[in-house]
Amino acid sequence: MKRSKLVVQSLTALVLAGSSITAMAADTGWYAGVGVGSAQAKDLVSAAEFDADLLADYGITATSTIDDSDTAWKLFAGYRFNKNLAVEGGYADLGKATFDSIVTSGGGGRVSASWGAKAWSLAAVGILPVTDQFEVFGKIGGYFYNADLSATGSGGGGTVSVSVDDDGTGLLFGVGASYSFTKNIAVRAEWERYKDVGDENAIGTSDVDMLSVGIQYKF
């Protein structure tokens, strides 16, 4: 009887140890995913400011509309060191803000413009597990951007186009949450802010907020 009891205790200990190893393995390793959502350029001029502060300086009277939001998407991959810390890199297409102005002076015409950016990022991720399946996280890091401003003006029988590019770096931070359906697959929602995208003297600058929902695969 004592021998049987010892065998049962040994097997139980091995099962518990195996469970601990499995749980630990789930908290470490590589992961990757994709997210889709929307991005908004927070600090671009309003339509009224565009008319009054920019076009009016050139003696142009116009009625403008501005859409500072667009569809955005991202790819990301990272390595999780333990249940509370990971490092993550990503690429995000932050979409474009668009301007459209109908000129009502000087014979009329139209001015259309777009401002957009793409970003490559690297960030530290702090993770707080709430349950075995649900966790929240925050991130902070940096990014490298490529942004562009293009505009086309037509009127008086002619068309003029101009395009300017700009590269630079900035600060990235965000928060989010994920829910694991299986050991390998989770759905993830997050908000990120890319600070000071663009150069004020070249194409203008703006913070860009991105909201996304995506799928994450744990290797």
C-alpha cells in the first residue's frame, strides 16, 4: 500500500510539473499578426483654417472639405520573454488625409491634396494577464516614418501638380487587450499614437492615432 501511494504521489508530481512547464511555455516565444482599422491625423488644419489661413494668403476664395481619417493596417511580430514583457516590431500603413477645395474666385478651379504616412516601429510591451485567456497591455517605443504631401490644382485651362516626401523618427505609445481562443490564436484590439509625424517646414506635422483589431498567432 505504501508503495502504491508513493507511485501515485510521484505521478501526480510529474503531472503538475508538466502542467507548469506547459504554462510557462505559453508565456514565452515568438508571435506575429495582422491588424486592420482606421487612422486619424489629429492636428491637421480644419477646412475653415485651410480656406482662411492658407488659400486666402494667395488671394484665393474657396470652399474646402477635409477628411482626416482613413483605413489603416499593420503587420507586427515580437518575442515574449515572460508573462509580463515582450519586444515588438511592426509596419503600419497609416492611410491618407485628403483635402478638396472648390475655388470660387479668379475664374474658378479646384485644388485637391493628400497627406499620408507609413511607419516602421520597435517597442517594449508590458503585459498584465487578467485570466488564462484575457490580458491587457501597454507599449512604448519609437518609429521611423515616410510621409508625403501631394497636391493638384486645375483651372484656367491648365493643371499643376506638386509632391513632397519627408522621412523622420518619432515616439510611439499605445494600449490594448487580447483574448486567446486557443493556445496559438488570439484576437487583439489596440489603440496607438504616433507622435509628430512629418516635418512642420516640409509637409506639416500631426499626431496620428490608429485603432485596430487583428489576429495574433503564437508560435
